[in-house]
Amino acid sequence: MIIPVYNEEACLASVLNDVKNSNLNTDVLVVNDGSTDNTSEIAKQAGVKVLDIPFNMGYGLAIQTGFRFATEYGYDFVITMDGDGQHDPSFAKNLIEAMHREEADVVIGSRFLERTYKMGIARRIGVWLFSKIARFYTGMKFTDPTSGFQLLKRRVFLYLSKGDNYPLDYPDVNIIMALYKMRFKVIEAPVRMFEKSKGKSMHSGLGPLIYIVRMFLAIIMVFLRKEE
Amino acid sequence: MALSVRIFIFMLGIVLFIMIFELVRKKKFREELSIVWLIIGVALIFSSFADRVIDPLAHKLGFGYPPALVFVIISFLLVLALLYFSIVVSDLKGKNKELSQKIALMEYKLSKLYQEKE
């Protein structure tokens, strides 16, 4: 299980405790994305594996570093989960079940399949728009493409761990579309998410307009780039 | 172009050129990156002599005031220079990414090795 964190000293201990109590029987890797607080120490005290990225480079890079770790140490599956306490690790079982049932390569935990979740109107429009585009391209409905709660098979994270196959900042429908293009089977499964209690989440700060323009560019690039 | 305008553009070009030349000499500016700016400086210097080309061309293109054409050309060169530096930054960011990931993974290995030793 990969947990990317940036200055999460307030939440991390309880998150790691939840993971421990969820009986998942998995190794836990905390990828510390250049935190300036005690995040790394807290993770090390909890006895999990810790990777320290020397400076803050972004959510996507932290995840990809985790993928590289998993590739190098021969893991067959990877679960990614946010370190700010918004994901409930006990729902990882849903993802695993869904993967077995549907023989999928990637399972994305969706908060919208289970119950509604509050977010800004501009962001909501963006999410709606890009899920339509993804639906048009893949023929499948993705209700929560930005979800950081995912389960991936080795051949998928092996692909994503290479070069620029994974973005520096936030993966979105563009990655789902790129995976579809690579003929991986991507599905969604319901999970419960908590609203972020404290601190700034990794999913905030980016202006919605810039987000929409950037995503359009990313999606166009998925269409234009040749398959490797 | 009026002589005063030509002298002014010429002086600007010279100042820019000398400034960049000095920065490179003092090793505060990498040679390969300075080339773009040196080209702009040289372009400024030459444009002050190039009224035989600039004046007729400006009239043909409909510029009422020939030096305006000089500044349009210089502006375009500046945009190219900025684009060049954006590409350099982009490339550096990619390398930075690789480095930071390698450091994180190697640090982990190193700490494991130390632990095993102890």
C-alpha cells in the first residue's frame, strides 16, 4: 500500500493506525513528498517503510516513486491511498473483490458510487465534463477519476513507473484514457470517503480554470501520442 | 531612421552585449544559455545600421515609423528566447524528477543496509 504524504503530521499516525487495524495484510510504504514537518519521523516510528523525496515535487511524483519501489521489490499489487485521512482503508477489500470479480487491471475507488460528497461547483463541472469525455472514449462511466484510492496490478504500475507515463501533479481521466489505450481493464468500485478535517489537501489550490485547460491539453495529448 | 534613434538602438545593443559578455566571463552565466541573448544584442546593434533594409521593408509592410519594425522583430526574438528558456526549465524539471526519485529510493536502500550491519 502506497501512501503519499506532504506535511501530514496531524493525520498520519491515525491513518497508519487505521491501516493496521483493517487486517489488510499488506506492506505499507509512506512516500514523504518533501514534508517540512515531522511526517517522516511519525511514519518511521509507526514501523512502516518510508521513502523521503528530498523536496516537494507533487502528488503524482510521490505515487510514481512508490510504483518504482513496488516494481523494484517485486510486488504484484499496489493499493494507493491518500495520507490525509479521507480514505477508509477497510474499503480496500471492496477494491480487491472488484478486481477478482471483473478480472480488472485497475480498480478505482469511487466516492460517488456510494454516497454524495461535497465539492466546489467549478470543480464539479470539470469532473462532470471530463468523465463524459472519458466515457465517450472508453465506453465506460467513471464517476470519480481523480480518486487517489486505487488498486493496480503489477503490469499496470510497471507501465506507469516508467519515464513520463505518470504526471508530476494530479492524475485524472487522462491517465484512465492512457491506460485504456494500453488495453488495461479499468473499473470503479464504491468506497467511503471522509471530508478532509484539517490541513490543506493535495487536491486543492489549483485554479479550476487552469485545471480545465490543463486537462484538455492532457486529453488531447493522449489522443495524439503514439502507443509505445 | 533618424540618426539619434539609430545611435540609441546601437547603444542599447552594445550595453546588452557587454553585460552578457561580462556575465559569461565571470562564469555567472553558462555559455550555452548566453548565446540566445548575445544574438539579441547583435540583432539590436545591426538593426541600427540596417536602415537600407529596414526602411523599405517597414514601408512595404505599412509601418509609418520604421523603428517600430525593429522593435517588432526584437520582440519576436524575445518571445523565442523566452520559449527557449521555458524548454530548458521543462527539461530541468524532468531531470529533477528523476533525481529526486532516485535519491529517495537509494536513501531507503542505504538505511536498510545500515540496519542490517547493526
